[in-house]
Amino acid sequence: QQMRGREGLCYLIVIVLLVLVCVSSSNAQDTVNVQLTNNRYPDNPPISPNFVGFSFEVGSVPYYTGYYAVKQSFIQLLKNLHFTPSSSLPTILRIGGNSVDTTWFNPNNSILTPPGKNSYNITIRDLLSYQRFMQNATSSLATFVLGLNFANNSGSYEWGLNYLAAIQRYLDLNTEVYAIEIGNEPDLFPSHDLRPDNWTFTNYLPEWTRYVQLINNSTNPRYPRPLVQSGTMCCNWHQQYIDNIISLGRTFQRSSCFHYYPLAACNPIYTPTLSQLLSDGPSGQSAVRSFRNMTAASRAAGIPFNIGESNSVACAGTANVSNVYGTTLWGLDYLFNLATIGVNSVQFHGGYGGVYDPISIRPNLEVPDVRPLYYSMYLFSMVTNGSADVMQTQILNTTNSLIKVWSVRQSTDGVKILIIHKGVFRSNGTAVINIQLADNATNYGTFAKYVSMNSSAGVYSTYNISISGLTFDGTQDGAPVGQMRWRTLRVGTNGSIRTPAITPGTVMFLWVPFAQNNSSQAPNSSDSATTSDNNSSNNNGATSISGAASVKDKWIKYFSF
């Protein structure tokens, strides 16, 4: 009986310990302490109003622009990215990809002579599609980057030059075309059987230079500024490109560019995972290391540097990685990382209904299928609001390095803070972020406003994504669906803010207005609502406020739906 008694006591102790462990685990929480600063990243210009754009394979473009009637839903999806009405820089629509080097301008659908690697005939129907689209969208909303075939290396480059001559009949090179590209990823030409195996940058440079001269001769003096966007490489020739092409400056090129994918699915043996995508390297740190010198060289040469083609996984993406909500988290962090080194714009690639498409529109349908990566583009545009400076933030301490905090500053609107909880595979549970503002607290109002983005179906869901009630699920015309509801937090007297607990996978956008743009009441409008966060608290006095009332605020007007 004594033994049974001791056994029973042992069992009871084990049960109690297990309960305590479970309670402890359920109460686990990540904490991040952040100090904001007023320091911009070195030599970094403000974020361009057209920082995010699209890249399409050649044959897929009419799916978006429309063959016989302009697709107004795509125009609306572009308008969604322009939060500031006064923004004069149009979204870049790059027409390129591998298909550029297997297409030619063939208005009569003639048989290709001699035979070559031809997969798509560009006809008058395509050019009319581009023309009608630009007439509807206008050059203030969109501009094209058009790729010319470089695989046809006869020396006269008649395929590309004939196409360029046709482009000039249907589009205004001064207002509707941002740049012309020559080929796509020539550093991979030998592996694609488009050049001999021993073809290198030494062979590429004189061919490319000759092509540029022919383009300039065919467009000047009608087109006084340099037309060509140089680069279009992806994987090799980094330093050669800097030393021999970027260094030529504005007299020879409109802009410079490179392509970047953090992961690849080109080899069937290797399957990328969402966990890999959400790690620190793919979200921008490796890209920053790759392109820091290139952006600096472009800035010294007086030309903008663009990531002309990018996405999560090369070779059309990977299911359950490129087409799920987790990609939204990657996309936001990736865009901010690139902005810190002075990248001018990023074009996310897609077309033909690929897994990684930000949006998909079927050829004969108007209704768009809005995918997770578009939410990254949308929220990034919302936070930067036309133009903003990315400010350096100091992570004082953190229990989860995959919780990212970015801040931007605008002269009239205050400070915007974006918190991205990417630690979905490495989390202690919910997270609280303690933020210390850079300035004297009197520079700001008494409250901050925030919205949160999440997917109710988890990081592996393609849909069910919402920004505090606003979504693109079910949109028929490209416009957002639902009402975005703002919540409020009080700013502590010492300039401190403590966020409510956020779950892994959440993105929180927090806006702290300057005092002159604030009031003692929370913002409200006929189209967006504001409520107080009564469950949050701040050890430094930033408790939530109750009630909501109207405030006339320029910035809120732009963000009301």
C-alpha cells in the first residue's frame, strides 16, 4: 500500500508538472524592443512613387491589357497602387522574360525563314492592345519597358529593330515607354542554347554595344534621351556589368537593371519551401549584398537602378510557396530591404497564370484573380504613400529575429511603422513590440492608428487575406472589397508605444501622425471606421483610448475606401 501510495504521489507530481508546462507554453510570448531614429540609410533617396510594378511574358500581356476591349479591372488594380493623387510617376509594366528571345514582329504571321527559336509572333493585334490600354490608362498611370529579341544575332538585329519601328507607330516613346531592353538574361544564353558554350561577357559587350547604337540611330532625334535599360542579367557578370556598362552613364542608357529570385525550382530535384523563403537571406539580405555595389555605381553614374524581374521562386514558382499568404510576408520585407540600398523600382514577374503571379486574368474574362503577392505591393504602396524616406531602426533586443520592424518618414504625415511577423515556423507564440519614437513626444499627437493584415486560413492559404476588413477576395472589377477598420493606441508621454499582442503571420501597419495632423480623437470617415483597442496596454502609459470621432486629415482621406 505504501508503494502504491508513493506511485500515486509520483503520478500526481508528473501531472502537475505537465499542466504547469502547458500553461507556461500557452502564455509564452515573443518581445521586441525597438528604437526608431531620424537617420536615413546612407546616400539613399526617398522611395520612388512607382517602386512596385509588374513584369510579364510577351504572349501573356493581352490577358491583362485586353485584346479587343481594354480590361478595366487591370487598370483599377494599377490605380490601387497610387495612393497619392498627385503622384506623377507611372507604374512600370515590363514586357520581357525568356519569351523575348523567342519572339519576333511578324504582322502577317509569315513562316519564319530561316527557321529559328520562335515561340510567339508579335502582330498588329498586340500593338493595338498596348495602344488602347495606354489610351485608357494614360501615361500618368502606366508605362512600358519593351524587350527586343537578342538571340537573333545576325549582326543587323532586324527582328528587334523591325519591332521597334512598329512600336513607334503605336506608342509614344517619350510618354508611354519607360525604356527598351535588349534580350533577357544573356548571361544564361549558352545554357539556353542561344549562344555557344564559350560565349562570355567579352563576346556579349560588343554585340550589345552595336545593338544600342542601332537603336539610337533608329529613334533619334525624335527621342532625345537614352532609351535602353541596360543589364537584364540574373546570375553572373556582376562586376563586369558595373565596370563596362553602368560606368558609361546617362549618355548610353536610360537605366540599369538586374534580375533576382531568392529561390529556384528549375531543377526538379530541388523543391523550395515556405520556411526557406521566410528566412532572413531570401527576404532581402542576400539581395542587399548582391546589389549594394550595383546601386552605388548606378547612383554615381546618374542613372536609376531597377530590379527588372523578380519573384519568390524562379522558373514559374512553387505551389504552396509562391501562391500562399506566406509570400505576402516575404514580399513586404523584401521590398523594404531593397529600398534601403536605393533600388529605384521592382517588377514582380508573372503571366500565363503561373503559380507566382501577383494577379491572374484569363484571356476572355474581366474578373481578376488577386493573389497574395499583390497584397505586398498594395500594403507597401500604402505605407510609403507616394514617396517616403526609409529610416534606420535599432532592434535593442528581440526573442525572435524574424519579427521585422520598418519605419518610414514623410515631412507632413508623420512616422509610419510596419511590423512583419515572419516567424511562423519559429515562434514562442504571440508577440508584443515596444517602440520608442525618435523625437520628443510633443512632436506627435496623443494617439497612433493601426490596421493589421492576416489570413484567417493560415500562411498556406491563397485567399482569406484581410487588411482589417479590406480584401480583394471576390472583387469583380479590381477594386478592394469591404471596409478597412482602423484601431487606435495612445502614445506615451515619453514617446513610447506598446502594441497589442500579434500572432505569427500578422502584419501591423502603425501610423503616428505629427501633432499638427492629429487631434484628441480617433480618425473616422464615411468609408473607414476607427475603434479603440481596449485590450492593449503600455507600461509607459500608452493605454488605449475609447471612443471614435471624426478628424479631417489629408492622409486618412487617401486611405479611405
